[in-house]
Amino acid sequence: KGSLAVVVVQGSSGIGKTCLVDSFLEDIGNAIAVGSAPLILRGRCHERETLAFKAFDNVIDGLSYRLASLNAGDQAYILPDGISHLCEIFPVLRRLKLTEHERYFRQPLREAKELRNQAFVAFRDLLVHLARTLPVVIFVDDLQWADRDSFALLRSLMRQPGAPALLLIATCRASAEISGSIADDLLREFLGLAEIETIALGPLAPDSTRQLADALLEDDVISAASKRGIIEAVVRESSGHPFFAVEFVHHLRTFVLAEGGLEATAEMGTLRLDSMILERANGLSAESQRLLRVIAVAGDPLPQRVLASAAQVTLGSEAW
């Protein structure tokens, strides 16, 4: 609509925030004509990552690839005068050969604060020019783990007048899950800005959970009484959490039903989420269990070779 829009989807871990945004982005990508499909730039923050501007690290990486695919004339229109300052903060932009042109030469700034200010201005100008050529969407996942620099850059982008005409979407956990942390203070301050529209994503209502479970069990041949028992167990154990509901039904269909024990299990009233998780973990091979423990301890994504080495599992093996 020719102006900046900022939307934050907030909810507990695993409630479906990312899935909801991904579905929305897929819809708008399919709804818009191919010639004007939006440029979607994605970023994600990790709790234990110490990288500066980590909310924008992948965003800038994707942006650099997009700009590199343009001809020199289009690049010249989009690149701001202060691109050299922006390259100091995000060196990946130097892959654009045009940034070395003499028209973009600026004397290096020795003061870190002034460099950051000029880089922020350049980033705003770049996105303003880019948004005039095609629709732009920036999606930052897990904003609750963003660093101070990322929040400062976000606020700079949103400053009016002159903010770029794009859609900025972020997901974040409920404040109770990160309460008392520095990230929580930064997030509360950011969410308090008047320009932000917040969508609170809560648990599914019991009837909605029943509908989900019923749809997932639609193709299974079981008695009506057992199906009702299973559905009620899903409602009880998932507490409206769609991820738990789907995994619970998946476990029943894949393991219990495959062994012919679904009817008996349902009648015995032994359907429990914690039991399902333990059964799934205990059913893994010793190598896969080691890999699972390493992943759980790491907390954040790790390169596959690092995981394989730590868990002493051969990369690409059956256990992998």
C-alpha cells in the first residue's frame, strides 16, 4: 500500500507461529502475478548466538544474492550513496562489484557510533529504492533472541518519515517464556511501539483440537468408540498445542496402530503425551539416541558434520 507495515506474531514455543507465517508468505507468493512476485528476505535469531545484527544476518545475505543477480543499471538505482558504510557492518555486500566504483567511495569513519548511524541510513535508503521496484517482505523468526544492534536497526528502519514501503513480519515467544532476560526488556520496548500490529497466537480451542484429531484419524479403521477415546486423549494431552496434537496422533497411527494395539490402548486409557515421547525416544537406535542428546544439549542448530562428530555417528548413515 505504499507504506511500511510491521506485524509481530506472538505465542508460546511450537504453537505454530512460523508455520502460520510460512503459509501466509506462500499464499501471497501464489496470489501475485509472477512478474511482481514479492522478494522475501528471511532471518532468524538463535538464543546462544553472539553475532551482532543477528536478526539481519541471513536477510542481508539473501539481499546480496538478489542484488548480484541484477544488471549494473538496476544495481546503480538501488544502491545508496553510503553503501560503503553499510559494507563495513555487513561485508557480504562487497560481493557486489559495483560497490567498488568511485562514485560510492567515502572516507572511512573512525568513530563507531557515526559509522553505525551512517550504515543505518544507507540500509534505509537501499530498502526504499528496492521497494519501489518490487514488493518486499522481511521475515525475522524468533525475534525474542535478537541482540541490541538488531533492535536498533529495526527501529531505524521504522522511523518516520521516509520508512521503506515494505512488510516486516516477526515471530516471538510469549514474554513469560523469556521473562527477566535482557532480550525480554528489548522485546517489550519494541512491542510497545505504536506502529506495530501484534497477533497473539494462543492454544487451539477443544473443539478445534477435536476437529484436527478427527481429520488426522479419518483414514484409520477403528471403532467409533476407540476413535472418540483417542480424540479426547489428544484434547487432554495436547492442551490445545497443535504440534503436540499432530505428533500424538502420528505416534498412534505409525507405531501403536501398526502393531495392532490401538484399540486396546484406547480402551485402557493409557494414552499419555509423556509416555509417547519416551516411547519414541526409546525406540531409536543407540546411535540415534546419542544424536538426539547432542541436539537437545546444543539448543541451537549446528552444522551436520559437527553433530555427527559429537554424537560419533557417521554422516549419512542409517542412524543419521
